[in-house]
Amino acid sequence: MKNWQGKRYWLVGASEGLGREVAFTLSRAGAEVIVSARSEDRLKELVAELPGKASYITVDVADRAAVEAAAKEAGDIDGVVYLAGVYWPMKAQEWDNEKADMMGEVNFLGASRVVGAVIKDMVAKNAGHIVLVGSLSGFRGLPGAIGYSSSKAGMMSLAESMHADLRTSPIEVQLINPGFIKTRLTEKNDFNMPFIMSPEDAAKEVFEHMNTDDFKKSFPMLFSWVFRLSQFMPDWMYYRLFGAK
């Protein structure tokens, strides 16, 4: 177990769902949390409820200048956790450019902007902790997941490239790939979601991983095996099982 007392963590995408629960988990552990999202009202409510030292900074991760200003306002931090995400179910036949663009902007480019805004300071002081939240859907393309699956795959590749560069340095990079979590995003789905988790249980998984020195964690474990093993399937088999029927 790491010592979280007095550590300062910037949580981006923390106003609800998994991000909110991770903020509570870190706060209970003794860390000072700076929470960010677009909704000031939700952030104010969250800061008032957190048990430890906390503050908020509103930010739109689709705006690079706003992200850089928020990072400057956050100041000297020990770590950053990127939890922001948007989702709409979308088939190729029902392509919506506006929604597809937003998933790319928030899920992938937002993560890149946040990391880019903090990494130079971490390199300069030779210390830091970067946690990115991907998705099991990023392992391989899925039906009805235009925009979301590809944006999460981009984020996962981003984390892998960062880890390749920084693995021998004191800057720790971690990637977390959850399955279905019961939030307002998954409420949009009209299909069965195996092993769906509450945000509280998912936050426990996230915090457990943050207490290790391991790079990647995918959960729920049994469900994650389906996605990880799918990478080794030949195309004809994979699309017969997972493609449109």
C-alpha cells in the first residue's frame, strides 16, 4: 500500500460516476484532490462532500488552452488521473460526425492534452504518477461502437507508448481498462451488459491498481479475458463471433 498522506492528485472527469468515486477513495486515503470537469455546480457539491482537503477547477478538455490553464492552476501535483469520457452507441450505418468527433476529442485528445500539460514538470522534477482510464472496448473493434472503441484504443496506445518511454524513470504510468460500469453513459445501451459494476466497486479496483507498481489492469477479470484473447483470434473467427449478425 502506498502512502497517500499529503499527496496532491488532479482528477480530470471527476464530477460523477467512476471519477467521483475515485475522488472519494483517494480523499479517504489521505490525498489532497483537485477535481475537474465542465460542471461547476457538481464540482462544488463534490468538494463539499469529500472528507479531506479538496478543491476544484472547471475545464473543458476539448480546449487545449483551457487544459493548460487548468494545469497551471492545479500547480505542483504528485499525480493525475484522467477519467473524462463521453459515449453514444453508434453503428457505421448511423454515423453522426458531431458525436464521433466529441468522443475523439474527450476520450483520446483530452487525455493527450492533460498529459501534455503536466508531463514536462514531472520530467523536470523526476517524479510523477499518470493514470489513464481506457476500456475493454479498446482491445478490438466492436459493432455499434464507432467513435468510442477507437478513441479508447487510442488512449490505451498512448499509455503504452508513454510506459515504453518512462518505464525506467521514476515517473509511473498506469493504464486501467474497466468493463461496463453503471453510469449515465451505460444507461444509453439497449443490450445486456455482462458483469456490470457499480462505480463504487470499480473505484476500488482502480485504487487497488494505483497501489501497485504494475502498468496495466483490466477488469472484471473473467470478462477481460474475452477481450484480451480476442486479439489472437483470426479475423474470420472474431467477426463471426462479434460482428453484425
